[in-house]
Amino acid sequence: MTVPLTPEQSAVIRRVRSALPPGAAVREVSMFGSRAVMLEERMLVAAGKDGSLLVRVDPARGAQLCARPGAAPAVMGTGRPMGTGWITVEPAALAAEEDLAGWLEEALAFHAGSG
């Protein structure tokens, strides 16, 4: 069953879709209480109900990327860390298109290298 999106999720998903390479094998899945964008059947990012973005990144770059404004290690449920390759980015840190593009670039780079 597909869970309806909040307006904030819809806006982020729409922006993510438009920023992805044309012709990419993309689909959306409800998971983690959010809407995940799958590329070639692997999760790239997920839009939270509040418009935040869960980003799958290279774990070796996790600490460095968490130093960016609005970024923090992702947690699941009751504060359980998801690991160094998962970052949550606050909605305000995604306001500019270049900010969103930078996070998508990180996710796409990890995706390409983790094949």
C-alpha cells in the first residue's frame, strides 16, 4: 500500500526527480516512514514527512559530510544510529537547488561505486 505524501515530501520528491539523470531506472517506495527514491533497485535518498532528506553516502565520507550545515547522522526510531553511510539533511539545508544537487551528487557517487 502506498502511503500518501505530505506536501513537504511531494516537493522534495519532485525536486529529486527533476535533478536525476534522464532515463534513470527510478522508482519510489514507502520505507522508514518516508518515501524512498530507488535507483536501479537500490535506495538513493528518502524524503521525510517534514521535507528532510535521508541520503545514502559513502561511509568513509560520513563524518565529513555531517559537518555540512543542516546535516546529521541518521537515526531510526528511538534514537538507534543507522550507521556512518546514512545522513539526514534538514529541509532548510535543501532550500537552494545547488544544495539539493550537492547531496544528490554524493548519493549518486556512492551508488555508482557500491554496485
